[in-house]
Amino acid sequence: MAVPGLQDDIFALTRLFSQSAPSERLIRGTAISEARYGFGDASQAGFRALWARTGGIKYRLGIWGKDEAENLSNWQELQNLVDALWEESKDGGLKGVEVFLFTDNSTT
């Protein structure tokens, strides 16, 4: 007997392995010029994340849409941090940066 989440797991794995070659991801740079700290928190209602940057603090906050609000808190906590990292990387904000992220969720 299949467990209730099996269909979602199969869909996620199919999407994860759909490319013919894995995408390239920089995990640890060779030239680190600064360390940057940030933290995030998420709940059923919304999310927030803050980053210490040179010259100030950058933050993002919002409320989950209906689909995201129904996800488990572990998913919300991790998605919040992934989204914050993605936003920070868009303008080159993580080039040469070692990132330390903090949250109150031990699974994340």
C-alpha cells in the first residue's frame, strides 16, 4: 500500500532528475573576501529573512500564498532560506561571500 505522499515524492524526483546533465552549483568558493550572516523564520502565515551586508541590512518578508501556507513548517523554513539566498545571489551579492544562515528550525 502506497503512503499518501508517494505521488508528490515521485513528481519531485522526476522534476529533479529531468535534465540530461546536472546544473552547476558553486558550493564553496576559492576566494572568500567576507563572511555574511543572516537569519530567517517562517510560519503558516508568512516569512522573513534578514542579511547583514556591507553598509546596512537587507531584508525580505511576506505572506505565503494559499498553496505554500498548507505546507509543513519544515518546508516553509527551508523554502524561506532558499528564496532568500536566491534573491541575494541575483545581483552578485554572494560573490566571494561565506554565508552563515540561522533559523529556529532544527530540521532546516
